[in-house]
Amino acid sequence: MNKLSKRLKIILIIDFILLLICLLGMKQNIQKAGLEPQKHIAFKVEGKSVYVSKIRAPELKNIFWQGDKLLLIDGRKVSRKEDIEFILDSHSIGDSVQFSLLREERHVNLQVKLPSYYNLYDNLTQIFVGLVFLILGLFVINKRPELLMANIWHWASVWTAVIITLTWGNYSAGVFNLGQLNRLFFFIAYAFVPTLFVHLSFVFPRYKWQHLKKLTYPLYGFSALLAIFMSITFLSASQSISVDWFHYHMNVFDLNRLYFAIAMVFGVINIFQSSINAQEESERRQIRWVVFGLAIGPPSFVFFWQMPQLMGFDSFIPEAILLQIMLIIPITFSIAIVKYHAFNIDHIFRRSTVYVFMAFFLLVVYAALVGLSVLFVGFITVESSLVTTVIAAILTPIFFEPIRRGLQKLVDKKFFRVQYNYRVAQRHFTQELNESYDKNTIVQIAIRKIDDLLQLKYSAIYIKNEISSEIELAASKNFDQFDKGLIKDIYKQAQNSNQTIFTHQNIIESGLEFEDLNIPNDNKKYTCLATPLKDPKNDVIGILILGRKKSGQKYTHEDIDLLRTVGIQLGLAIQRTVFQKQLLLKNLEAEHLNELNQLKSYFVSSVSHDLQSPLTSIRMFAELLNEKKNIPESKRSEYLEIIEGESSRLSRLISNVLDFSKIERGIKEYHFKKLNINTVLKNVVKIMDYQLSQQNFEVNENYSKNEIILNADEDALISICINLISNVIKYSADKKSIFISTEVENEDVVVKFTDEGVGISSEDQQHIFETFYRSKDENIQSSGGAGLGLTLVKHVVEAHNGKVEVESKPGQGSTFILYFPIGEIKN
């Protein structure tokens, strides 16, 4: 901070010195004598000769004639228009200067008393515009001294003020004087401003090229050479008012003019390119402010001032008018860097674009009507012009509004990208939270929405555990967990403060209220933004932690407003799920004993058969191993395999009951991750190998050749696949075969389990996924079962945003089809 303040003081001292030089330059401009093309006499160049093309000042019409060929001024030969200004700048207002002319094949010598080159309006305009550039440059560097683009813009703005106020003024021949000193500063400014603008175009609104120095260093060196050569040649020319040396000077100066024009065009194109590639709304708003200024300022300077002079013409508009037009540049650049969010540039830009098009359209319509009247009448008369005007007045209100609306739609569609509206985003976010009743779902929605809107390197939500009161990770994306101690520190800091934003200065825009995080800032891993999640009592129940933006941009005012709302809504939504869970538990407690008795009775009656078979096998083979000492090793391995298989079967039966219990109470949780469905199915077949081989089943598998990736809970998928294969084993009588396949259909992955068992009637198909449902078919009744398996299958599939279908006919087998939304396909 001390280094920054010292550097700012040095900059202010330099600016003060330049301000004094600018004021001295204005003194020279006020004393400038000469013949201004827009007020006095306009000259034209043909070959190497200069002619009087237009006489504008009445007092000079009796002295000069249009078409006069200018030969000498004060005995010095003149071959270009700049020679006139160079020679006359060495004189003062009121001096008598000798002009030698060739008029109608005869030589004429004239004594002309020099008028003031600029009038009061010109001088005031120069002072005002120069001060605006200087003041806005100071304003930007004072507000954002830490930004590279603010520093570059400051120098570009200040040196532009130097160009405006030190434009070719009065100087005295001979000994080095104030006029010559002003010219030297003018040349320095004129050489460096285009390079500064190119440099600015590469760092605004953010640094866009890692090897930028490879371009800027040579350009600054080139600018320095231009300034040196312009200074040397001018000083050599001004010592003795040498036209020859001045021509050398003008060759360098014209090269600088050309470089200025190219640099301006390149810089504008570069900034337009930035607007196309901008990733964030804050960047796009900054750039639109600059584009608005660049669309008016530099083109006016290049096309109305620089290019005409390079081609030997006078400027197309007066210098004072051009200077006023150029004011749009420092204003828009300063707003873009410091206060781009203070005004709605989109509204200004859209309206101005539309009405410029409309003005052009009306001009074209009027011109077309005039052309048609000339075509039919043969010439323009007062009557025809009045008729044309009346027709235009009638057509304008008829077509203006429809065309304006069409143009507005076109401009919005073609020139403005779709940008997220924070209020709409907040409304949608709140709506999704209100429609969710599970804490895990709520935090996942929050993480997804925030990442979609802000494009962050990582994000995480920590929630206080209701039982242990410990802060725990609830949801995250691309998050490498912080140390538990740091998370506790952030949580305690939020508890002890009324602030809603905790972060570091280097990732948030200036002017925003926040509290410094009490964690290290030297490690980029810990550079983050945190906002507390609070319940209706204003107690902190969690923390939302966000990393830097992927674009490298800082958090904007709009971002912070959004995050404050997200913190409030997310805290309320999480607390609502807690209240709902507490209410559910209270209601469940009232029915708890009755439900337990019913479930116990049903469990004993319907599950005992399924439990008895594996228990019997386990006991029988365990007794054999215990009682018989001389069992062959092969038989011992076979018995142990049977015991292990029956134990797994028993475990799965119990897991089904427990999973169903969780589902019924609304506390079943899923842990999603990316997995290969083909690999999962192969693992399931291995798990079921014992039961399938015991029943002599023929297993056929046909998996997709592509690697199909799902975002799913692996344990849940394995559980439902085992249930489906268990049903095949249970309900297959004579034809014992199962066919398992995977394929991609539209946007889904399709998993099929096909058997040749007893089949299912159309009536039963409508109810088989209901809890505890048992078919009245004798073949199915005799196979036992608790009626939970297919209920679990349906719940798990739907929790994965999928669906389950069944195709079956009695006696012809069944096919169970699972549809899951596809995540990714790899060849």
C-alpha cells in the first residue's frame, strides 16, 4: 500500500508539471498567427505547387484571388500546405508578411497582415477539452491505481491533453525558446499516444496475451525514435526557418500520422475482438461503454482529420468541433474502468443504434421519393418538392414504428448476447428451492445454479450437523477440501459478525462492503469468498464457499447482490427441510408402534421363507465341516463357497428391508458419481454367480461396445440389478435362462433383463411396483417374497431421473427395461 501511494504521488507530480506545460502551450496557441483553412483561406496542392482554392475571410478577398499560385512566403519557397503554417508560426499576430504569387501569368507581391489563427471559441474549446482529458486521467488513476489498464489509460489521457493544448503553436526562430519546447512535448505525446492505445487494447478489460511485452517494447521503442527524429528535424528547421529541413521533419511526422491511424484502427479492432470473446457480463458492460466511445471518437479523428491531411486535403470539420466529438472517448473509458455499472449502457447503445438506423432509413426514403419525382417530372420544382415532402410526412408515421420495432429486435438479437438477469436468476433459484424437500437436493441445486451463473473454479456448501453441531461438507464442485480448522475459523468469523460477505480484496471489485477473511491470502488455494447461510432466527447454520472465477475476473456488484440473496434463500430452504424432518418425525412417532407391529407381523410371515433357506444351508454345511474331520479339500472348499454364497444372499435380503425402511421415511440418500454401466452389470453377474450356478441358469450378456458413463449411485444400481436377477431365479421354472443387455436409445441408456419364466399378467403389471403387492397367480404365490424388490427398483431408477418398464405375457417370460439419462459415451 505504501509503494502504491508513493507511486501515485510521483504520478501526480508529473501530471502537475504537464498541466503547467499545457497552460504555457495554450498561451502560445492564443498568440498563434496564420491563415486557418476553415476561417481565412483554404489552399490546395497540385503536384509540387500550392494554389488558393477558397477565400473565406471577407477582408482577404480583395488581396487574394481564387487560383493564385503561391510561390514564396518571406522569400521561402512553398510546395506543400504545411509549409505555410510552419513559416507563419514564426510570426506574431499583426505581423506583415510578404506573399509572392503567380496570378494570370504575372508575378504579384503582397504584404499581408496576419490575423489570429484561432478565435476565442477555438481557444476555449482547446482549454476545456484538454482539461477534461487531464482531469479524467487523474480521476481514473486515483480511483483504481492498482489496475494496469487504469495506469495505461491515465497516461494515454494525459498525453492526449498535451496534444490538444500544445498543437502547432507560435514559436520564435533562432535561440531555443518556449514555443520550441512546447513542440517537443507535442511530438513526444503524438508519438506515444498511439502505442499507449494499442497497449490499452490488450489489457482492457483484462490481460489477454501472455507475451504482450514482445509487442509493446518494440512499439514504445519505435515511438521514442519517432519523437526523437521529429524533435531533431523540427529544431533544425526552426533555427533558421528552413523549409528543406521542415520537409524532412514532415516526412517523419507523416509517418507518425500513418502510425497513429493504424494504431487507432488496430486498437479499435482489438477491443471489438475482446467484446466478442468476453465471458462475463461485467466484461461485456465495460467493453460496451468503450465501444460506444470508440464508435464515435477515433473514426471521427481518423476519417475527418488524419486521413484528409495525409491525402493533402484540409480537414473535413473544424478542429473545435472535432475536439468536442473526441470528448466521448475519455468519458466512456473512465466510466468503463471505474463506474461501468452506474449507468445502463445497454439502453443507451440499443436506442442510439436503432435511431441512427432509423434516421438513415428516413433519409433513404426521402432521397428515393425525390429521385422518383425527378424521374417522372424531369426536374425539381417547388410544387414537386412540396408533394414529395407531404408524401414523406404521410409515410413516416405509418412505417416508422413497425420498422423501429423490427430494427430494435434485430439489434437486440444480433449485437447483444443473451445475458443473465440477476432478478430472474434469483426468482428461478428461489422457485427451485421451494419445490425441493430434501436437503441434499437443495444444496446440489444451489451448487449447480451458482456455477452456471458465475463459472467458478470451485464451490462448496458446509452445513452444521444438527446432532454434533460440527460443520460438515454437504455439496461441492471441483473442490479440494480446506483444512477443518480453516472452515471452523470461517464459520466462527461469520457467527461473530453481521457482515454477509467475507473475502479478500484481490477477488472483489472495489466499492463493495465485505470483511477480510481470517485465513492466509498468500496461498491461492485459500483465496475464496464466503457467505453465511442463516436461519429465520439469524443464526448461522452453514457457509457457502466460492473460489475465483475461471475467467480471472473479480466478483462484481451484481454477483455480490446475487450471492447475498442466495445465502438468505438457501439458509431458509435448508432450515425448512429441518422443520419438515422434525414434523415428519413427530408424526411418525405417533404411528411408530403401530407401524412396527404391522411391519413385524408382515416381515415374519412373508420373509421367513426367504430367510429360512440360506440359514438352513449355512447351518447344515457348517455342521458338516465341524463334525467330519476327514473331508477332502475339494469338498471343504465347495462347502465354504456355499456358506459364503448363502451368507451374501441373506445379507441382500436384509438390505432390501433396510433400504425400504429408509425410503418410506424419506431419509434414503444417494451418492452420485460417474461410472460405467457395463462394468457395473458385469460385477453384478459375478456377485450372483453362486445362485445362478446353483440353479443351473444359462446367462447371456450383450453389452454396448461403447463405454457408457452414467452419473449414478453405484451401490443402488448394484442392489436393483441383484433384485431383478433374484426375481428371474425365483420365477423361472423349467426354462432357466437370463439375457442381460445394454444399448443407447435417443438420449437414454437402456438396460434389459429378459427371462423365460412364468411371466406376468397385464393386470399384475399395473401393480407389481407397489409396496407389498403380491400376485394372486399360484405359480408366483408359491415362490414367496416380501414384495419389496420391485418397489426398490422403481424408487432407485426414478431417483436417477429414469424410468422402469415391463413387457411380459403369462408363460412366455418377462423383460424388465431400465432407462437412465446418459451422461457420456466413449468409443
